[in-house]
Amino acid sequence: MSASKLPAMPGRVGTFCATSWRYLGTWIAIALIVAVDFAGLHALDRSATLGRAAHNLPGFLAILLVIVWVNFRTASVRDGQTKWARSQLELANTARWMLALAAFCMAASLLSHLSVAAAFPLVDPQLVRIDEMIGFDWVAWYNWVRLHSILFIVLKLAYGSGLAQTIVVPLILGLSGARRELADHMLRFMLATLICLIVATLLPAASAYLHFHIADPDTSSTVSEFLPIRDGTLRVFALDDQQGLVSMPSMHTCMAILFAYALRRTPVIAYIAVALNAIMIASTPTHGGHYLVDVVAGAVLAVVTIMLVKRLRFHDPSLDASSATQDTSAPQPSTS
């Protein structure tokens, strides 16, 4: 075998993601969420606008063009024999999933607004009592962290990394060729988000910031839309202004565990991910306005989601074929 060649990928791997039923199922799920969004807007007499988010449309089109170009370039080399062809396949796969992630986040953002607009009775008093029962004084902890400026900044940076990791983690998985892990991670992320929104709809919490009347910068202002959405004074949802409207369970805590879990097999990065996300979990009470019980619930949600996806270990020929190829991709002795 020529040293410049890699083992051929079985079947039409160049279209592995486009024909993957899991990927297509993802878009079907997104379409259903959008349908629920429209139904919710109609039922609750609300409306939504893209606002500045409309400026992102050229970016979506650019990603689509990249996908089309890569698919065209690899049309004649679907066996992925060359390193360049294989790199293009990974790029196409990653771009497709990133596009699906962006669409899902937009649909889920609108769904989070609707969950608040449903206006079920607030559970903040009950959550505060549970915190007190386990010996956690939210206000005392918040004030203590504010007094330690270095700790406060470290926690702030860690909490802010949540958005960046939402983008970076799938990129690392996709571009490194971990196709099955990327697909599993996307399923875990989307499933956890939907479960979180269901719980938050039935057990809404205004956040510790609003409950304890915290007025420091980047506290109550980060959830300023919560009460106006609940009482109906805010009836037009601007999707370009995405606030953290969900308090119970803590989605930041859940994401931190999911991010670290997704990167568990990535050399070096796995240790960095564990350290960073451990700090992010610690930051959620003070920088996310979460009660301690929110954090615990977010951790439980992550564990449950991971277990569910493991049980739903779907057989996907496109992913199984790519995994088998990766296992046999070591250089073979030349037979010439």
C-alpha cells in the first residue's frame, strides 16, 4: 500500500452525515420545536422578532456554501482515500452539525421565552427553604465571593466560558474525527435542554438575583425580562437579546458536565475541560443567580441525560462505518 494513501472508507462515506438518520432526525426534532414555538406564540398571544439576529443570516448562508462546496469536492473521492479528502469529510460533517446546533439554539431560545410566559406559580420560596435545610445561605455566599475580587473574576470568566464551549466542544470533536461522540454530544445537549425547559415551565423560578433583590452590575439586569414576560407586559420576544431565563435546573451546571464528558477521550484537553467546568459549576450561584438546589438539579439532569443516551445507543451505519475505519487507520505494511 502506498504510504501516501489511507485505508479506504467503506461505502459512500462522503455523504455519511447527509444520509445519517440521526442527523435527519435532529432536523425533524428542530422542525417540531419550531412548530411548538409557533403554536405557543399563537396560544399565548405573543410574537417574536429576529432583531439583530437577522444579521447572522449571511453567516448561515456562508456555512451552507461551505457544506455544498466540500460535498462537491469530495463527490469523486467518497472513499476518503487521501488525507485531504478525509479532512474535507470531517469539515463537512462538523459544519452540518454546527448548522443544526445554531438552528436548535434559536428554536430553544424562543421556547424558553414561552416557558416563562406560561406563568406557572413561582417556586423560589421553596427553593430557598431547601437551600436553608442543607445549610446554604445564598446571600452570605454571594457577599463573601464579592469581597474576594480575584475569586470573583475567576468565577466570572469560568461562567462566561459556557457560551464559548457550546461552540468549541463540537468543533474539537468534529475536526478530530470523533463523529460518533459528536453525534452523541449533540443528542445529549439537545435532550438536556428540552428536559430542562419542561422542568422550568412547570417549576419556574425567578432566580436568586430577583428574589433577593440583588442590584449589582450583571445580576438582576441579566434576567430583567423574566417578570415582564410572566405578567404579559413584554409580548414581543427579541431573539437577539437572549437572557438566561431558566433558573431551575441550572443549565450551566448541566452543560459543564456534558462538556467535560464529551471531551473525556481527548488527550490533554480532557483535563483542562474538567478543571474549567468544575470552576464553572462553582460559579453558577454567584454569576448565574442560581440557588444551590438548582445546581444539584442541573448535575442530576446531566447524569440522567448521559445515561439515557447510553441506553439509546442507536445503531447508525454511517457512524459505525466511520468508527470502524478509525480503528483500522494505522499505517499498514507495504505489499509492493
